[in-house]
Amino acid sequence: MILRPFLDALISETQQSFPPGPGGPAPLILDYRFDEPMAAHTTFKVGGPADLWLRPGGELFSLFTGLLLSRAGEAGFPVFILGGGANLVVSDRGIRGIVLDTGDWTGIEQEAGGLYVKSGTSIDEITEYAARQGLSGLEFLAGLPGTLGGAVWMNARCYEKSVSDILGETEILVVNGKTAERRRVSRYPGDFSYKRSPFQGQDKLILGARLSVSRGDPEKIRREMTEYREDRERKGHYRYPSAGSVFKNNRDFGSSTGQIIEELGLRGLHLGGARIAPWHGNIIINTGNAGAADIRSLADLVAARAKAERGLELEREILFVGDWEETGAESPAEKRNIDNETRGNL
Ligand SMILES: Cc1cc2nc3c(=O)[nH]c(=O)nc-3n(C[C@H](O)[C@H](O)[C@H](O)COP(=O)(O)OP(=O)(O)OC[C@H]3O[C@@H](n4cnc5c(N)ncnc54)[C@H](O)[C@@H]3O)c2cc1C
């Protein structure tokens, strides 16, 4: 296993690079596994093994991830950055190289006018925190699966509001040859648009972001959050494993993508264990034994029918990642090129 010596060297370099404090060097908190099934880390519950899955946390997170990204680049190992896995279909063949899971890089700090949130913090934890503190502005995100990092990267949008509407600075890790530095990126409105962020088309690790909030009425905040969560439940979001909407909406089409798919008579259609939700045209669900290939074939079928029967090019929202060599779908490296138009000020 060629990644084993790589990992050993990385751990040792991280420990040596950290100046020891009075109590000795800070411990490196690191969970890792070889051949880790990605089905355990995605909301769709599909995905074969990642060659090496790593979940670092604690004080040495940015030092470790900086070294990881730099050394993996030199050694030619691809690194895929994982948030909550709520927008992903990982290939049944898994992911070659390294998966960097940000799930242990969590924390929320209150600042003047906002919150600074580490990227691995779940959206639920953030909205609950804001509600407890009587801070308003994030209610629309209540019930959104995933982490802050994924929501910023995707520029997630719920109930007519996008993450970019409440985003201040984002902090990213930029690798420069052998070193990595933390860099703050201001939000320029032109860099973000519907479900697009300047981080797409990049392989930069998002470390954290500042979110704008203001004092509000705690009862009203709580009420609104409950309404959003209940609405999602009514719409069947949590009934089966899925990754939410498969395709983006497009105003030029005149109706929502879900409605178009329903008009095509595709609701309820299934392929293997993957099924177009009988209650929502734009959600594919895993009924229990779906493979990633079933989900991909079903999504391709929907796109082909929309094109053939309505002349519409549906744009995928869910990301197909990992080793899709046989089908020619996106590999992590190709995925980084999704959007090179919106590089903004990175
Ligand atoms: C039931 C359900 C309902 C949903 N409803 C909505 C909805 O209303 N609106 C909506 O927009 N989406 C929705 N989604 C999709 C999903 O919740 C969002 O896309 C979410 O923002 C993904 O976050 P994540 O942390 O899971 O990211 P992942 O799925 O893990 O990753 C998504 C992308 O972000 C990148 N990424 C993640 N973290 C980082 C980081 N720290 N640094 C750099 N890159 C990173 C990954 O590499 C990947 O390219 C829904 C999903 C489900 C399952």
C-alpha cells in the first residue's frame, strides 16, 4: 500500500513542524482508514472505497492539511475534500487517492456583526447555535444537510436565499509549493451566482467563513426554523437517502425542473434501487440497494428525455465524484474544472 509510507511521513513531518509549547507538542488528532467505504460518508449511502480516508481535527488541522495538500501534490496523489457528503454520488468503484474529511474541523465564534464558523461544522449545528443566541439571518438554512464548507462551495440556496447573501469573508488554505498559507477572500457579489461560487473550479480547502447575523426575536427565529424544517419533512426530503435536487432550476425553462420531470411522466421511475421520488420529480432516492451507477443512469435518462422531448439541457446539481473511468463521468480532477469562469479574486 503505497499510501501507508506517505501517511507515516506526513504525520511525522506535522509533529516535527509544530513548535512545542510548555506542555510539549500539541497532539495530532487524526482518524484515518484505508479502503474506507464512502457509502458511510454520503447521504445517498452509495460509494465504493476511498484508498485513504483521513479526518484530522484539533489545533494542528491547518498545519496538517497544508502539508497534506502540498505533499500529495508533489507525490501525484489526488485529494478530494469531503464535507457532509450531502451533494455527492461517489462511484461504486470508489475514490482513488485521498479523501480529506473536514467533519472534525468544527467550531463557531461570535464576532461583531457575525459568526466565524469552521468549515466542517454542520449547518444544523450553526442554525441551532444562532437560535440559542437569539441571532437572526440563518433561519433559511435550517434543515439543510451538510457542512458550512460544502454550503459555501456550492453556494447552497434554500427558500429564495443563497449562502452568498449572508457570507462575509471566507478563509481558505493556499498551497504554494512546499508551504501553505491561510488566505482571507472577500466576498465580491459578482463572484457568486445561482448555486455557483468562485471556489468551484478550484481545489482550495475552505477553512472557515464569516456569516452575517443580527439580533432578533428568539421566538420568531425558532418559529421560522421550525417552519422550514417541517416544510422539508412534508416534501419528503428525509424519507429516503438522497442528495436533494438532482438538477438545478432554470428560470428560462418557465417551470421548475421538478415540474418538467413530472410532466415527462418520469415520477416514480426506477432503475435498480434508484428511483425518482414518487412525490418529487427532481429528487432521486436510494430505496435501499441502489448502486451509484443506478443513480447515474437514472439521472442520465432524465436529462436525455428532457432534451429529446422538450429540447431542454438540464444542468446537474449533484456531483458525480470518484472513479467513473468506464462511464466517462467526472473524476475529482475533472470536477475541479466545473467552473473556471467565476474564479473571482482567488
Ligand atoms: C435531503 C436533502 C435536501 C437538500 N436540500 C438542499 C437545498 O434546499 N438547497 C441546496 O442548495 N442544496 C440542498 N441539498 C444538497 C446539499 O445539502 C448541499 O449541496 C450542501 O451544501 C452540501 O454540503 P456538504 O458539506 O455535504 O458538501 P459535500 O457534498 O461533501 O461536497 C460538495 C462539494 O463541496 C466541496 N467541499 C465541501 N467542503 C469543502 C471545504 N471545506 N473546502 C473546499 N471544498 C469543500 C466538495 O469537495 C464538493 O465538491 C440537499 C441535500 C439533501 C440530502
